[in-house]
Amino acid sequence: MVNGLKRPWSLPRWEASACVIALVVSLVVSEYLVPRKVVELNNGELVYYNYIEGSIPLYLSLIAFEFIILHIHKRRLSSSTEPDWIPESGYYEAADCWSSVAAGAMDVLLSIMVIERFTLKEYVYDYIHDNYAIGNLDLTWAPQWVKMLVFGSLIELCYYSFHRMSHEIGFIWAMGHANHHSSEHFNFSTALRQGYLQQAVSWVFYLPLAVLGVPTDVSMTYRTWNIMYQFWIHTSIVGSLPWPLEEIMMTPSNHRIHHDRRLHKNFGGTLVVYDKLFGTYLKEPAQTACVYGWAVPSKSWVDSVFQLQAFSRQSRSWWKGPGYYTTTAARVCPPAPRLARLTRSTTASLGVKVYIAVQFLVSTLCGLLLESSDRNMVLAAYSLFSYIAQGFLFDGNATYE
């Protein structure tokens, strides 16, 4: 329910359950469909599957599919007196959607240029695994379902630790996770809104697996599975799923609570088991819609501006202290006095939107040519500055209601 209204046409429970099962099955067979990543290490080649980059076409297709469904739903309601059970935050807004997709593109772009070029996370993990591992947890003897259960649970625990710390420690929050929570909408495009400095911190939380003896390629592969799963839980059109999915898995219902700006709950990526174990689980209330975005909303749609604003607010808390926690920043920058705040949207004309769309496609195409071009730094600089300029065009046509 949303504000007491039932979801009359959200996916039936059996159908939604089938979608989850199909997603898990697709992860098992997708090793034949996604590109492999090859990293040269001191002791030879490291080969693992890059599920995230291989799933980008799927992500964009699902965003288009959700947009069409919501558009049809809204048109149907415009000619009837039936109340809308989807909150306004569940719909797409042009500038907000662009901001999320552009943030994802910039994250992938910088990952190719910096994170993957220096392969620091692979080198450090592999070095610890080879020199300090207390055992050999490769499970080569085990069937696939045992490997998925063990490795998936270990990766999930590491992700839970990082995710919770990124909300409780202001420095990690400012390093990129704040960007993900900056949107006041909640749909598939929100899943792509990632801070590009977040990867510089998150990989450290997976190093304990190297000490346990989890092979480097296994850790990297299951980590991409974990991130890939989290895309589909960013939607407002799927209601509560049946037990045991709702009580064990991270679902859209559970993740909507996490994005509510009034709460710090449900930090899991694929499971809610650790949230229940460590006391951070909260079930979505039936009568209340979630409220998304920052406590102090941003007035920009540019990912780089989000990053600077997060660092600026956190630095103010460091100077005015005490502490390095996000709660300190809340005292320095108190939340808005009411929940019904001004709604931001763009008044950009159709011509401006078409121009931005064309520029976005050109910038993205340049980004795709990075690995096959000798002038990759020029292409990267063009793409990054083009994304920023596109965002400023939206910022210059903002309106508040």
C-alpha cells in the first residue's frame, strides 16, 4: 500500500517470485553472455567475468520498460477518478533521470580510466591472498549451489559492512554514497546513480575474504553478482513479495525503506539476514509512503556538484565537530522543517532536451571508445566535461513547486 491505497496491478506474487528466480538463474548462465575481464598479475593472469558492464544493455532496457509502464498507468488514471497508488516519487522526471544515468556513465568512465587501469583492488587482494591467507576456501569440491550460498553470504556480509559504514561514517558517505541518495525519485534509473569516488573505498571491506582464502577471481565475480542484483530493487511498482522472499531477500519493499531520508535501515544488498542479525531491519509500513532524497536537498542535477556538496557539508561538521559521523553533519545542516518540501523539476524545452539527449549519446559513444583508442585521455575529458555541461543546462531551467 501507499498512503492506504492498494497496488491493484503490481506484479502478482507468483509472477514477482518467478522474476526473482529467473534473475538468479540468469546469473548462473550469464557467464557465457558477458565480457571477461583479464588482469595481468605478478603470478600470471587473473580472469573473471564483468557482469556489471555486460548488463548495461539490460539495465537501459528495464528503465525504458518501466518508463513505458508508468506512462501508460498515468494516462489511464488521467481519464478516471481512481486514486494513484504510486507516489509521485516513483515516476520519471527528465532531469532527474538524466542525472542518474549520467552519474552511472561517469562512474563507468572513471572506473575504466582509473580504477581498472591501475587494478589496485586486484593486486592488493591477490597479494594478501597469496601471502597471508589462513586457508584455501576455493570450494572446488562443492556443487554450484553450495558455492553460491557460501561465497554469496560472505560477499553480502562484506557489502553490508561497507554499506552501513557509508551511512554512519561521514567521510565514506561523502566519498560517493551520498550521490546515490541524492535523488528524490525512486525508480530503475536511481540504481545507476553512483558516486565515482565510492569505488576508492568500497574494495577495502572485501579484503578479509583474502585472509580467509577466497580466490581473487571468485571474490571479484561474486562481488559483481551482488551489485548486479541490486538494480531491480530500485522500483516503486513492485509491492510486497511472499515469504520467504520478503523475509530473506532484499526486495523493492525492503530497499524503499533504506532510501527514506528519515531512516538508516536495511543496509543489505541481496539479503536482509544481516540486517535482522545486527538490528538494522525495518519492514515497509503499509500506510505511509517513503520520502526520498537528502535531508538538505541539492539544487543541482550534476553528479560532480553532488560530490562537492557532500564533502563541503562533511567538512563543516569536521570543523564544528565533534565527531566524524553523519549525525554531526545533521546538526550543522539540519533537515528541512517539513516533509512536504518544494518539488524540483525542469522547464527545459523539447529542443533543449533533444539537444542534451544527442550530446549524451555522443559523450557515451566516446566513452565506449576509450579502451580501443590511443587518445583515451582526450575522449575521457570530452565525455566528462560534456556530462557536466549537460547538467548545467538542466540546472539553468529548474523550477520549484
